Amino acid sequence: MSGREAVAKARRIVVKAGSSSLTTPQGTIDVNRIDALVDVLAARRGEGTEIVFVSSGAIAAGLGPLGLTRRPPDLATQQAAASVGQGLLFARYTSSFARYALTVGQVLLTADDMMRRSHHRNAQRTLAQLLAMGVLPIVNENDTVATDEIRFGDNDRLAALVAHLIRADALVLLSDVDALYTGDPRRPGTRRIDEVRGPGDLGDVELGGSGRVGTGGMVTKVEAARIAGIPVVLTNAASAARALSGDHVGTLFHPAEGRRMSTRNLWLAHATTGQGRVMLDAGAIEAVVRRRKSLLPAGVTGVEGDFAAGDPVDLCDTAGEVVARGLVNYDASEIPELMGRSTRWLARELGAEYEREIIHRDHLVILQ
């Protein structure tokens, strides 16, 4: 089955719309754009497909009512705009989907919800129950309480993580451009890319930054496609219906060859942030990265940061490059005393509770 055919036949799909697809240039909600997109989603929902809609636009929708002309640079004002805009945005969605007798449910997530395993499972159960009850979930980052240190930063990555969370069959990213180009589409000589099968297809692509009302850019969309592990179509909101029908629109990202990463490993690799760094010697790199073994105290040469047992930490090679991430079994303050020691020695000298790995291989993911 081709990638576009897989999108057309997907029984569970995530659709993400960026701020620029939902608002006017002045930052206010564009009712016509929202209704047009809801028409498309409702039609696909009527065919029996389960849909989770990831919607940006809360901050952008709050700009107009607050008298702001552009996205504010400071976090406090962004949170205020989100507080005003999120209610307006969801009320509009509720009204628009009601035209088709569809009930929608609001799910606001922070990066912390993905980083903490218990929160991650709760979000997974909530979304599964909403879908089982015939509700169409509308997901957004909880910008009102998210901080600079713990935020997704863009809803493209959030959409890819939600796709894993619900085990979606396909992901559609709606942007203000109709496809991925090698550069600015307004420049002469810029080439449109119809399909991406691997990194080689992106060799001559210039990935731009963020737009005026959103935080994403092409770089976040390419990263989301890499994370998703399922067929991903990138196009504009005007082409949403055709994209969902499997027509040849936008750019199709094929999933990487091989086994799809488990939800747990994807959570660890892409939804968590290392709370510290653990330095490894060459032998530990060989064992952990190449032979996929647990990290033992004997292979640790240094530690940075202030973390607690159970936190995600980054593992670094001898050059200081991050090569893996895992859930650590010790507090940062405990590790210096353990470095270079065998687990047998530690158990004999410090007690049986120290005869354990720094990070068990089941709680470790390779990032290279």
C-alpha cells in the first residue's frame, strides 16, 4: 500500500492545523477558515475514521481581544493571550462541529505531561476513552501554564507525539504553504518536493524559521515527520480534503524502514528532556550504544546537573556528544561515589541495594 493510499484508508488519524491556517493576518479567529476545516474533518469522521485534531491558535486568537498586533515576546503576555484565546477558539470549534452533531472534547497538554510517565499514561487513557465514546478530541499545548523550560515549542512535535500516543495510522500537518520546498517558494529556482523517503531527499532543503503568529517552521514539520513513524502529509488547509482522500497534494513523508519505535521509547527520546548528563568511557559506549546493554557504574566517568532517581538523563560519549537517554536509578549526588566501581564491589561495600545499574537497558533509548 502506498503512503497516500495509507492516509486515505487510515482508520485513526491525527490532523494538525497551525495558527496561520486558523486566524486572520491580524491574529483574530477566522470563522470561515475554521468552518471550512471542520467541514473536512466532519466528512472524514462521517466515514467512520477516528480523528484527533491538534489545533494551534490559542495565543493568536487572544491577540486581537487584548489589542496586540503580533505575538508577544515575553512568556507572561503569551500566557495571558492563551488564557483569553483558548476559550474563544474552543467555543468556535464546539459551535462549528455541532452543525454535524459531533461532540468535541478539549485536551490541553504540557511537555511535562509527556515527560512524566504517569501523566503520559493518563493522557493516553483519556484520549482512548474520548475516541471510544465517539468524541472528537481537540488537543493543544496548555500555553497558559507552560514555561520556557517545559514546553513543546510547537504543535508539530506535539501532533507527532499524540499520533504515537493513540497509535494513529497517519498524520496530516496543515500549514500556510502547500508543500515542502527546497527554499522560499517565492524565489526563482526553488523546487517543490513531492515525497521524502529519507534524509537524502532533504540534502538541498533550506529549513526556514517561525512565522508571525506561530512558533513552528519547516524544520519543526520535518522533525515531526521523522518522529511520527507513520505516513505524514504536509500541505495547506485549503488542500486538507484532498490530502485526507489520498490525492497527490503536498509533500508525503514516508515512514523510516524498520520496526516502529515503541511508545515508551518514543516518549523517552522525544517527549522528555535530560535533567542532567552522565559521561561514559569508551567501554560503556560500546556496551550501551552498540550492544544495547545496561549502563553500569564502572563505565561512568562524570556527572553534571541536579537530578533525582527516576529522572531522564542524557548519556554522553568521550567527546561530550549526547548518544542516549535513560531513566536513572540514582540521585546525581550518589553517582560520584559509584563511578568506576563494579556492582559486585558496591554491593559488598555499600549494601545489596547498590547492586543495580545506573540505567537499565529497558529504560534507555539510543539517540544517535
